[in-house]
Amino acid sequence: WPLAGALGKLLDDIELALCLWGASYVLKQANKVKLGGLQWLNPTTMKPVTAQAGITHFEQRLPGKEHNPARFEIEQIVYHRLFNPDDDLGPGIAPMQVALSAAGLARNANTFAEKFFENGAIPAVLFSTDQVLPAQEVERIKSWWDNLHTGIRNFWRSGILGYGLKPTPIGSQMKDLVLADLLAATRQQIAVAFGIPQTMLEDAASFATAREHKLSYYYETIFPEARLIAATLNEQLFASLGLEFEFRFDQVEAVQQDEATKTTAIVSLFDKGLLQDWEARQMLGYSPLPEPP
């Protein structure tokens, strides 16, 4: 089929849109559907227009043309959406939406650490004195301190304070923030939002653990998402063309290795007489042997 060459890129774009925005929109270009004329549309420009009966049409508002949106009929758009408990028709809740809070926390923690060491690992300091200092003198002392001690190049420099000034560090120290634990927690939250086992982002305890978690990632995250994409494509596109689209999960290397391990275990049980031939065949997915005449 002519679409096959571009199908991989289209599937990538659909999955990307679902992860980031909870919905994907693919335009069936007029008179080109049978020739593979499918165009992915940026979800940030698209909006399903709904009424009491459901979705009536779709609108696309491009930058600079917000007041003159393009209209697409339902039949023109292949519309994927994730589940949303608060909206039965609009875009679903994207994993990125769930992960944004943790991602923002990690970004701010990294920025804090960067600025802290950029400042020579010196925390904010509050100066106190019993004397009354003129405003100009306060500004002079502040400028002197910043020029002398701020920045990594001034880390080893010393200074002498007059007027009985006493420096008092304010704010939390780096050692009190436990940034390593904080970043590990945010990484785990982001991984959970996207359904990624933690061991796929770090060293697993053992090879067996890594293998099990990788299989879990396929069976619990990738395959259900793929079934969702395939079902929508079949319902809104391929069925009208007399075609059916499906993913070949059995071709995934991790799945093949898992099936091979199961087969070896079942054959071993059969060889030991713990299974009948029809039980072993059933467990391996084969049909029963025909009854002898």
C-alpha cells in the first residue's frame, strides 16, 4: 500500500501527540485517502467542536489566523484521544501533563545548584550591626561584598568588615536540601507518568529483574497504547478502505525471548511426564492433534 513508507513517521507523530497533548489529529486529504494522503496536524492548533449530540466538526486555528479558523468535518479527521474523566469528547490527560510538576521541580533544583556553585558555593548573607549606616554606605558595602566574594573566581578571597558588621547566612544549605534524593524522586515520578519502569533508566538489581521490567513495559504500556492507535485507525480510516491494520507484537525481540523461555519450560514438563501432549500443545497455543481413526 502506498502509505506504508510514511506509516512509521505517522505512527511516531501520533504517539508523540498523545504523550504531549493527549490527542492526535490526522487529516484525510481530499481525493488522496486511497493513495495514502494523510497529514498529521499539530494538536496545539486543533480543537474538537462539540454539541449535545457529540462532536460536530473540528477547527484549526493557525498563528495569525485565530479569528478565521479552518473547518474540518468529522469524516476528514482521524481523531485519537486518551481517556479524560472530566471530558468524554475532548483531548485526554497526557503523560506530559502529569509529569510537568515533577519536571519543573527538577529544573528548578538544577538551576539552584548551578547558580549556587556559579556564586562560589556561598549562600545568601544578611549583615547586621548596631550602628546606623547611611544609605550610600549600605550600598557601598553591599557592592564591595558582591565584587569580592560573588562568583567562583573569588571563592578563596578574604575581606574585613567594619562598623561591627556580622554576616549571617540565610536560606538552606546545599547539604540540607538533599538534591540527589530530590532529583531521584522527580525522575521516578516522571517515569511513572509515562509508564516506564525505573530500572530502564538506571542499573537493575539483576539481569532477570531488567528483563521482567522490560517485558512489563511492553505489556502494560507499549502494547495497550498500540492497540488504542490501531483501533482508532481501523475505525476511522482502514475499515472504509476494506483494510485492517494491526501491530505484530510477536515480532518484538523481548516477547520472542519470553515465549522461547516458556516453550522450553513446557517441553521440559512434558518430557518429565508432568503434562499430557494435548496440555502442552494447548499451553503453547497449538490446536489439538486429530483423533486417530
